[in-house]
Amino acid sequence: MPADARPLAVFLMGPTASGKTALACALSERFALDLVSVDSALVYRGLDIGAAKPDAATLALHPHALLDLRDPSEPYSAADFRADALAAMARIHARGRVPLLVGGTGLYFRALQRGLSALPDAAPAIRARLADEAAALGWPALHARLAACDPVAAGRIGANDAQRLQRALEVIELTGRPLSEQQTGGGGERFPWRVLKLALLPADRAELHARIARRFDAMLAAGFLDEVRALRDRQDLDPDLPALRAVGYRQAWEHLDGAIDAAVFRDKGIFATRQLAKRQMTWLRTELDARTLDPDRAGLFDRACGALELFL
């Protein structure tokens, strides 16, 4: 059987606050790896503190491709990411190095490796009816409806994520098939890279929750509210934009609007981040070909290095 001649790539995946960036930077110092961000918030300029974007000092030492690609007012899709990621990976390979794709946006990883099926165009009449039903029943009720017919999609879409809930239900009505089934791949072509998947999966969820709370407080101390205040002051952004649905930003917007006080904002922001981490870990457990690493066990770096040495 001929050897697999595809170029090599590494996927480093994990829930928010699991230490992906620190590990990726450390690995890039040991191996000939160049970093590519796989994060639906980090593609936006101005989403820095609240999105845990690597700081300037980190990026000077460890540049990441696919950061700051769009203004928050502009759309960016999984298809856009796939095209941008493949181009970045090709550039890294041409330099004689290996791309290490690091992040927590499962849809982006899946779109990159499996492609995207063609989905139907928007149907204004269905969208209007779903919006009317949500106004009467609430988006959580429509989320429950989605969970009954597409639990995979419901697991990665928040109960109040109006835009994505509406689209998922719309696609199901138009096609009669779950959205998650239609997002698993396009034309069936073989992915042109040989991939090692490393998944950071904390065994102790309580420790992950504690890290999430500490990091959220550190973001507040670093000026997260000032960052969101600057976005609000632009007057051309809306909290329902995809960029501003990133965890923490919607809650900060509510607080700055006076809808919730500082304590409630903090609690809601931490809770939303914990829910995101739960959805990310649920998705990671479906990646059966990934090598799982507990970030809270001693020797994480050595274990990751061992996997890379065998692969590279």
C-alpha cells in the first residue's frame, strides 16, 4: 500500500479556557509549526479582551493566521473560513513548516475537513412565521422544538441565539432533513491534508468552571467593558450581529444599556461561557479520531510532544 503523501497538519481543539493558546505557542517553539486561529470571534477586529485574543506580545513571538479579518459589522461564514484556512495552510507548507490549527469553533474545524453541503436559500415567509412564533412563545420554546428534531444542532446553538435557531428550523422545513446532517460534508472529496487531532478535554469540570470565572474577572480588570463601550459608541453595530453574539459581549451590552446590574452581568457572562464550554466538549466527544489530553493532568506539554513526535 503506498505511503500517504498528503502534507501534515495538526488540529489542537478544546473548550474555552482550557489552555489551547498557551499549549499551541509552546509547541511552536519545539516543532516547526505555524499557528492558524480557528475561532469565530477572533476573526473580528475590535473583539480582543472579551474574546481572549492573544495579546500583542504573544503574537509578536507566535503569529496567528486568520485574526482580525473582518469588521464586526461584516459577515464571516464557515465557508469563508474554509477558504481562508486552506490558503493559510498552503502558505505555511510552502515555507517548509506544518500548520497547527488552534481554536474552539467546532463548525469551522468540521467545515475545513469535511466541506460544506449546499444549503437552501432563505425563505422570507418561513422566517417571518418563525419570528412571530418566537415573539409569542420565546426562543427557548423554538430551541426545544429544534432539540426534538435535530439534537446535534440544538446542542451547539444557544437557546436564545435567534438567528441560528431561525436558520436551523428554516432549513429543516425546506429540506426535511436535520441541519447537522447537512453540515457534515460537501462532495465527499478526500481532505488534502493528513491530520493529527489533539483535543483538550478536562476531566474535572469544576476546575474548568473555576478557570472560566477567573479569566472573566481578569477580562473585566483588563477593560472588557471599555472595549464593548467603544463598540456601542460606533452607533452602527447591533448586539444581534454574529460578531457580538460571542459570549460575554451580549451580556456586557445589556449591562451598558442599563438592563442588568454589574453583578448580574458578571454572573450571566460566566454562565454563558460555561454553557459554551459544555457545547464544545459535547462536540469534541464526537471527534472519535482525536487524541484526548486532560489539560489539568501534570505533563500536558510532554504528552502533546510525544504525540507530535510520532506524527511528524
